[in-house]
Amino acid sequence: MTNSLKEMPKIELHCHLDGSMRLEVVRKLFREMGQEYTHNQLKERLCAPWNCESLAEYLQCFDLPIQCLQTYHGLEKAAFDLAAQAAEENVKYLEVRFAPSFSTGQGLSIRQVLEAVQKGLERAYKQFGIYTGIIVCGMRNLEMDVNLAMLKEARAFLGEGVVACDLAGDEKAFATSRFADFFAMARRYQIPFTIHAGECGSRSSIRDAIEFGAKRIGHGIAMAGDEDLKRICAGRRIGVELCPTSNLQTKAVTDFSTYPFKEFMDAAVPVSINTDNRTVSNTTCTKEWERLQEAGFFQPEYGRKVYEYSVHTSFASDDVKHQLLKT
């Protein structure tokens, strides 16, 4: 079944650039900066342990790779490599998310950051035929004016690489409700958005995201058992981006036997299956499906159904969606 899962056409909608850089790519980029790390040193710093205490501990694994995303070359190379990883396992469309504000530490502008990532993704499309889109992340721990300034610059790329925006970071420490101004600006700029919500057990965070107008919910695990929230997401076709391995590591779920994948499918909630962070969680889309299979959740018809859900709830253009549905 492993080979058929790898060959199965897939869509990935929740994948962080900085959390998905292959160790060898990070090693080469640091070497170019005059810093040397062994494979094991990088693995220890970039791959989260299974016994993470919390989301906050999980997020510490991003500190080192972000240092590699401060140059045009580093950003372009990382974006290309991520799309190449996805293409290797028959991912037809990939939405890459990251925080452009975190890549301006050595003088790059937000525009230059976005141009570099877009260039890498365009190169991957020419080489592998994988469709992609960029989701720009506002960060919960940044000042609001920094997030708003990023969004203002990103709107110039809407339809030219950028497909949406997001709010990421420590949900427990920075409540979703505090970011009404960010999403008011996104609506004003007509930038669609997803929001990390319900990853830390907060149903109110999911409700806030829906009230703001989110087209998708990142993780959304806290929705399990809430018939009203499931009914809203099913009725409004609000996608839920499930990331099984990451959800286990961050304690969003403590027992995978109760993972809500089948619960959401039975409720007609349009789910997608994603890696979240390929390197930090040491995973691939194929491994995520394998985990569901091993838990007894996988049924052959689910593969196509999730694929269609993912296409319809993606931020891709209608033309790209049409091409994807022909697969």
C-alpha cells in the first residue's frame, strides 16, 4: 500500500517553508555563510522530538532554519527544494506558507523576499510541473504594525504568486481575537485567508477565525466533538487543514486512536491532509496518509474525496483548479 499511497495524487495546503528545509539544504546554505554543522547537529536542532511538551517547544525548531532565509539565494533555493520534495511524492499543488517579515534581517525588503520565493517556485514548476501558491503569514508575536506593513507589500503579489495570508505562531499565548485589524485589512485588500486555530484546544479560536471570514482553518483539532462547528464548516465549505504527525507532537491530540479525521469526513467537513513541517516533523504527505492507514482510518475512496476537497478549498485560480480536477 505504501507505493500506491506515494503514487496517489495529492494536494498539500498547509506546509511551512522554514519548517520544511531538507537538512542538506540547510547545511549547504550555512556552509556558504562560513558556518559548519554536521548532519546530526542539524537533525537535533531542526527535528522536533516526539515528546514535545507543547506547541511553544515545537516552534523552537524554527530558529536555526530562519537564519538561512535572509538572502535572495537562500529563499529561492529553499522554495525550489520544497516544491521538489512535494513533486517527488506526486503532490500536484502545494501552498507554501512563511512569514516574510522574518527574512528581512539582513536588508531584504518584503518585495525582494517574495520575489525570491516566487522565483524558486516558478523554477520548480518548469522542472517538475507542480503548481504552487504562496501564503504570507502574519505572526502572533510581532507588533501589529509589522504585520500590517507586510500585508500591504504582499497585496502587490496577489495573483502573481501570493494566493492568501495566514496568522501563525503560539496560539495559546496570543489569542486569535486580538488580530481583528489584520484580517480587516486582508478583507479590504481582497486577500483570502486561512488562520491557525484550534491547535491548542481552543474552540473559541476557531469561532473567531470563522467570524473574521477565514476560508480555511489550520489544524482545527478542537472542533472535534462540536457538532455546531462541524456543521458550520461543512455548510460553508470552510476547509480544515489536518496535520496528523504535527498534531501528535504538539499535543493537539494525545491519543491518535481518537484523531478526528474520520469524524470530520463523516460530518462532510472538507479536510485536507498536510505535513505542516516536513523537516521539523520528519514527515511527508505519504507518511501522513500511512499514519491514517495504520490507525485504521484510511478507506480507498477517501483518497479521491480528500483530493477534491483540497482542490475546492485551495486558494488556486479557477484555471489551476480545473487542471487539478482533471488528474
